[in-house]
Amino acid sequence: MKITPRLSSIIHLVENCGSVADIGTDHGYVPVYLIENKICKRAIASDVNIGPLNIAKDYIQSRKLSNKIETRLGNGLKVLNSNEADIAIIAGMGGLLIADILDESKEVARSIPFFILQPMTASDKLRKYLYNNGYEIVKEKLSKENERIYETMLVKHGEMKISDDINFEIGEKLIQQQDELLIPFIDKKLSKISIIMDNIKSNSNETVKYKQLQEKHNKILEVKKAYESERHN
Ligand SMILES: C[S@@+](CC[C@H](N)C(=O)[O-])C[C@H]1O[C@@H](n2cnc3c(N)ncnc32)[C@H](O)[C@@H]1O
């Protein structure tokens, strides 16, 4: 089983549980690991596409775990009934899709105490959705794989406090928990913004966008400086 750093960051956020649901399981590595290592007692592995679900099914069978991991075909949390899962993992999808999955099944979502969310894109929009919809980020962890840095969040129902809008972009828990990849993560963001700014600098139609990016760049730089000076004190 290939437990890469990205998958490992998901697994490390799972505390002992009765039943875990892995939504969009694909290969099925995560539920198999959680059951084989006795972190969870039972699992539901779901996928909206039959191809990946069959791959997961074969893998689960090959590990002789079909009695503990049930596979279900379907969209998002719609494969679950209320109170079926103690924790739902939604990883490896865009942040907007993850927010849609939570939003489309509010009743089931309310019955799940914990979520592990790993957005591949638009993590700021996902954090904003969580903030506006009664979710609280308990922990966050960064992981690095093939030069890409991934954000993984442990989320529960509750009230989330946000000190500044820039913390939708850079999760406050990453700062509080002094994540070891925080500085490289911030530097990647800064360089991405700089590249876009360079590309649109001479285009007069993009003046507003340029200013917005400049503002964002400055705010992220402020976060970095404050973090560095706090760490050195
Ligand atoms: C990139 S894979 C990620 C697999 C695994 N969760 C991981 O993190 O390695 C995304 C998987 O999510 C599935 N998927 C996409 N949209 C979905 C949805 N709305 N509900 C359930 N599964 C979905 C895809 O079919 C695909 O197998």
C-alpha cells in the first residue's frame, strides 16, 4: 500500500473511531490503512465513479477486508444515512466541490462529528464556506509531495474565529501550530502571485486585478514577517 506524505497527513488526523466514511475513495488506500491499523472498526468507501470504486473494491477484497469496509457508489455524502459515520474524509478534490458536497447533504453532515478535508484547490473558498456554515477547523497540517504542498484540515461543527480575511488563505491553525512547512507554503503563494502580477503588469485592462494581487501579496508578506518575528522572540 502506498501511503504517501499526502495520505499520511489524512491518516494522522484520524483519531480512534467506530465508523469512518471515505468519500471519493478512488484506490481505497485510506480506509484499508485505517482498518488494518485498528484506528477505525468499520469503514464505508464511496465514489461517484464506478471505475475507481471497482479498483477500491478489488483492493479491499485482496486485503480480505470486505466484511469491515463497505463500498458504495454515489455522489458525496448522499451515500450515507444520518449517524452512520463518526468521521468523514473528503480528500483529493477541489475546495469548491468539497463545499458543495457538505452543502448538498446538510442533514447527514450535521450528524457527522468530524471531517477531514483536503482541498486540492480553492482552500480559501472552502475555509470561507466552513466559517459561514457553522464549522470550526480544529487542526491543520501541511504535507509535501513532489514539490507540491497540500493542506489537510480536521473540522468539527462549531464557531470559527477568523482574525483577518487573509486567514482564509493561510489557515490560522497552521500559524498557531507552527507547521514546519508554513514558510515554504507561504513562499510558494508569494511567488505564484508575483508571476501573475508580472504577466498582467503591462495590461491596462488588468489594473484592478493587479492592485488586488498587490494587496494580497503585501498581506501575505505581513503574515510571514509577523510569524518569523514571533518565532525568533
Ligand atoms: C483525485 S481522487 C482522490 C482519491 C482519494 N480521496 C485521495 O485523496 O487520494 C478523487 C476521487 O473523488 C471521486 N469524486 C469526485 N467527485 C465526487 C463526488 N461528488 N462524490 C464522490 N466521489 C467523488 C473521483 O471519482 C475520484 O475517484
